[in-house]
Amino acid sequence: MHYKSYETRHIFMVLAICTLLCSPFFILLAPLGVAHTIYYDYGVRLVYVPSINYWVYGVGWFLIFLGLSLLFLLKLRKSSIVVAVICLIGSAIFFYGGSKSFVTITDETITYRGVFAKEESNYDWIEVKKVNYYQMSEMDPETSYYEFEFKDAEKLILKENGKVSEIQGLIESSVINADGEFNTIEKEEE
């Protein structure tokens, strides 16, 4: 006779370890992939994923790891199953919230939404009052960023990365053509 040499809970241990090992790839690639899949459309020059999205996806992934670990550690009791299901539901909520946050820039508009925000904000370039580009020195560990100020007093901060720097000319020319103000402010290392 062949006997089973493992318990069911060991499967959850293996799943928890696999979740932990896959987490760096998932946390770094999923927010960008989801944002580009949902929000990219013809004419969109930039789909920007705010850094908070990576943290939100990280919390969601940690809740999956926690749920699987509890199933292993607490030996599949009713209480551990309930807590694991709550962790999975919580992770789904965090993944949903992380998928909602984005910034898109086109030739005509800037559209953005924060994490867990219900409505997106949509502005034409003529509604941009001022854009300040804070250019950091090369030795400064902080990243250069754009601060958009709209005519309704809303503000949007866009940290510079490779994709944002590609459309720097579009941002500057669109603001100036719409009678807005574009300032470059060089910040020295503090």
C-alpha cells in the first residue's frame, strides 16, 4: 500500500513560499501591466503609475501570503480558514484599489485618479494654471518632478522617470500654448 507522506497543510506552505518568491516580480510588473491594459488608448502619450500603486499591490500580495501561511501554521481549522478568506478578500480589495490609480497625458488632456477614488479628474490643457518642474541636482537622491496646478486649485505631482522625460517637450509646449505658466526650478542638494 502506498501511504500519503504529507499533510494537506504542507501544500499551503509550498504555496506561501512560492507566493513569497514571486512577489518581487508581481509587485514590480503587475501595476504597470494593469494600468497599461486598462488605461492605454490610441492617442495617449503617457500612462503613469503612481508609486503608491506599488505599495498597495505589495499589501495585497502580503495578505495572500499571510492567508496561505495561516492555513499552514494553524492546521486548517475553521478559524484559520475564515481568516485566510478574509485575507484573500482584503487582497482583492487592495488589488482593485491599486488598479484604479493612474495618470494619463494626451495632446489635449490630463486625466488622473487616486487610489480608491471614485471619480477621475479630467483637465484640458487650458485648465492648467501653472506647471513647476523641480529639477534636482545629479547628486541629490530625490527624483525630479512636475507639479501641476490647475485653475480649480487642484494639484498633481508627477515624478520623473524615463517615460515622463520623453514627453517633457509636450508638457512644456502644451502649457505655454494654453497660456499657462511653465517654470523650471533647480533645487540644490540640501
